[in-house]
Amino acid sequence: MGGSMTLLLLLLAMLGLAGARVRVYNWDVRRELKSPSSYKKQVVTINRESPGPTIQAGRGDRVFVRVTNRLEENLAIHWGGTRQIKSLGSDGTEAINQRPIFPGETFTYRFIADRLGKSPYYSYYRTQTVDGLYGFVDVLPPYSMTEPSACDYGKSIILDDQYYKSYYDWAAEPESLLIPGKGKFDCAESTTRDAINPQYSHWWVDPGKTYCLNISSVTTQSTLSFQIEGHNLTVVEADGHYVEPSLIVYSGKKYSVKIKTDQDRSRNYRITTNIVGRNATTTTPLGLAMLSYSSPTGLIWNGVTPQLVQSLANKAHQGYHMMLAFLLMQV
């Protein structure tokens, strides 16, 4: 009986009926002549697209990507943001976790979509990424989950550097930067007139709205900055992990920050400091101060007990609750 039940559960999981869905994609990878930055070059495409198609899945879904290599070299695709639990053979690190897909071969990647948000996929083989083989894996949260940062609209952006020399000749300086997949090329040194007018991505936004921008980089070796003229960027997530509102300050360094005093005036707010990478202990407790609004509508701060109780719900300080409970017992 036990063996039959185990077999049934395995079959249900394989069919995608055990609480998670199955997402199946068929990709044809080849080189085509395109102009990503106004100058023609051989671009690696997925189903004739560059950047490639976006994989969409819910957290916990099983993803199958059947890839046919129509290139003249080996191929391997790495799935950024995917932990590859029990699926190391689909990690895409050629000759380490996966045998490459040889020219003319077909290989099926199998993995679980486990980390929320949009993460880039890209090639680990030679310059295939800089030649256009990249895209997004979009893992959606369950309907019951409330995201810490609510946005009215979302947009995904991939930053890339472009080289027009061959794999054996290209230097450290890229010849074009793409946002996303579009840019310009300096044709001054070109010996042929084989270019088009520069192309730029253009986004329209509505005033008074909040937009979440998912920004990824798949550059070969360039570290890029990103900014929007006249607009402040607030980082809320990094590599699939939500960023807590805090600041790390090294000895001898200084930072200037702005805060908006637009919170509930009826309560007090903790200001804390702690050693990075350590939980607060009785030997080195949290450094504690308090912020209160003038003309408060609630109780004025006159001790630590109300504020420690109040701060237990503060998401930015999860992990210190045991220490706070200990401090409360000492008051």
C-alpha cells in the first residue's frame, strides 16, 4: 500500500497535479543578422528574438525548456536566480554542472521556479550573451502573498555591452551599450556604410504613479551605472531578496540620507544600530535611540518598554525578536 501511494504521488508530481503547474517552452537558437545598435552584426536569437522570450511561472512550478542548438559552437544557458535544487544538471555552467549542447543537438532544461521576481538567463559560452542570448525568468508570487513594495506598474530592463570585433579580437572597451537591446554605434571608423539610424527604447509613464523597475545586467565585463534624470531610485529588492530599509556604515565612512516624515504621528519609531552579520546579544545589545513626531497624537516616549513592544512588528528588524523579548524581561 505504501509503495503504491508513493508511486501515485510521484506520478501526480510528474503530471503537475500536486499543487504546482508545468511550464513547457520550445526554443530554437541560431545566429541571424540584426542591428541592435544601428550597425549590423551576427546576433544569437531564441525563436528569432533578441533579447529572448520571457519565461513566466509561479513559485514552485516545474519548468521545462527544450533547446535546439542551431549554432556552429557549443551552447549552455544559465538561469540566474534559480537555485537548481536537485537539478544541478540544468544550471548551465558548461563543463562544470552541465555537458554543453553540441551543434545540432537538443537538450531539455528542467528546474523548479523557486525565487520570486525577474532574473536574467544568459549563456556561459564565449560571447553568446553579448551577442544577444539573454532574457528574463519571471517568477510570480502566490495570490495570497502581499509584496512589501506595492507598485502601480512594472517594467523590466536588461543592460548589455556590445562588441563588434570577433571573439578572438575584441578588447576591453565595449563599442555600444544597450538599454534594453537597443543603442548606438560610432561608425566613424567603419569602412562600409552598413548602418541605420540609432534606436532607443522609449517608455511612457503616467504622472502620480509608482513604477517598479526590474534592472539586470548581462555585460561581458563592464560594471554599469543606471540613473533616470530628475528621478530618485529607491532600491527595494536585490537578486530576489527584498531589501530592508537600513544602511551599512563602515569605519571612517559617511553617508547622507533623506527621510520623509510622513508616518503615523501617534507612535514612536526606533533608531537602531547593530554589528553586521551578528544577532544582538546581552554582551553587545542593539544601539537604541528614538524618533518621535512633534505635536504627537499619542503617548510621548519616556522609556524603552512601549517602543520595544511596538517594534516587534517592524519588518526591518526581524531576527532580533528574541533579543527584544530578553530586554523586555530586564525592564
